[in-house]
Amino acid sequence: MPATPPDDLTQQLVGLFGAVNRRYSRELETAAATHQLTLLQAKALLAAAQPLPMRAIADQVHAEPSNVTAVIDRLEQRGLVERRPDPADRRVKLVAATETGRAVAAALRAERPWGNDPFTRLDPEQREQLRGMLQLILDS
């Protein structure tokens, strides 16, 4: 049995989700390029603001851990991140932004004002409602 085509409102909502995602990505990609970074490298650098295991960075940037390893290698070669042992489990390596990396990350944030808070026009109650609705969609 063929799937029922979505109604006009559903198509509009899906289109708006796509537009928000494209705007966010485009803004970060533009900022990343000014620092000779790829979009994935910029996302990983921003994630490494707090020391994190590689798997957590992969989860945050929505990439495979094997791809993130290569990204972190390149960031490390540029002196933007470092790997260090996890004090709680020395078998685990944490990735953390270096001082230079934190400066580049700060510049990335400054160069993407919309992406820092795309919800600025929503009041706190609207943000909570949106969060709840998005969670409901994801949980279905």
C-alpha cells in the first residue's frame, strides 16, 4: 500500500525545519572557512570547549567516531585541540580545546550571531513549548 502524501502544512513544517538547518549550517560553514576549517572541524572544536571523550564529540556533531578521529587529528595538528587522559579513567582520552582553540572557537561564535541563538525572538514559555513539541516528535 503506497504511503499517503503529506498535507500542505506538514510539507511546510518539514521545509521550515530544513531551512533552519541550512541557515545554521551555512552560517557556521562561512565562519569556519575564515579559519580554514571544515564545517565538521568547526563543530568538533566548539564541542571540545569542555574536555570530552571522542565518542561524546561524535554524538554532538552527529558523525561516526571513525570520522571524528580524523577530524580531531587535523585539529590537533593545528594546535587547536589536545588529547589528554581522563582523570577518572586513564584508559579514556579526552579531547579539549587548547588556548588557541578556545580563541578560534570564540571567534566562530562571534561570527555566527543567528546560530548562537536562533530562538531569540521566542519568549521563555514559547521556547519550552517548542522544546516539548520537538521532543514529542522525536519520541514518536
